[in-house]
Amino acid sequence: MNEVTALYRKYSADVYRFAFYLSANHAVAEDITSETFVRVWMSPVPLKMATIKAYLFTIARNLFLQDQRKARRHVELDDSLQDTRADSHAVVAGRLELRAVLMRLQALPEADRAALLMSALEGIPYEDIARSLGISLAAVKSKIHRARVALVDKDPEVQ
């Protein structure tokens, strides 16, 4: 088994989850995840195993930002298209709750959202987040704090 295959097996779910929370779109997250590992595979730079997760997230974030720039040129489909499948109440409630959380996440500035997701979901150290985002350690702490406060302030059940 080669190094990229081992990395894919170990980190693909984490990269996918990170990409999904950034994009709120399963198809985009799958594309970002695939492209992230293709970029690692094609990279002439040797991998440093101590910081590989932050490196993968940096690639995924950059791909997300590229996708955002491209998306500005596209027109979205009308929301009047309905899902005709029959769903149970629990599935619908779960989707509504997930949609609400994703909407609150999407309302955050992108850098704040990325810093929060790297820290809260993946447990990446603040120093690695700072390097990944190209900002200071103090800025990372500030962004994560602001993001947490913003999410709590917008959640009526927490109050």
C-alpha cells in the first residue's frame, strides 16, 4: 500500500467532513475530498507526517475558495423544485436541524468558519490552524471565539 492510499484511508472522512461543513454541499465536499488527495499524490513536495492533517485541510480550503470564486459566475436553480420522496418526520426534522446549523455556519466569515471547524471538529492545534490560514495565533483565537459566540447568539434553544 503506498503512502497516498494510507493517507486517504486515514484522513478522507475528516477531509470530507471539513469540506462539507465549509460548503454545505455533499457533491462539492466529495469533489474537494477527491481533488485534495489527487493534489497530494501529484505533489513533488515530500509530506511531513506531523502536520499532514492541517496540510490536507489547507488544500481542501483552497479548493473550496477556488470553487467559491467560480460559483459567483453561475446561476442557482430555483428553490421551487420539491423533493417528491416520502420521508419520515424524524428524517425531515433532522434535515431541518442540519440545514439550520449549516446556515448559521455559512453566515460566519469564511476564515472564522474554517478556523472553528479545524479546531472544534478536527482538534487541530491553534498553531497549525494559524499556519494553515496564514494568520497569527492571536487572530486564530479571536476568530474561533467570535465564531462560537455568533453561533450561540443565533441559537434560541441555548439561551
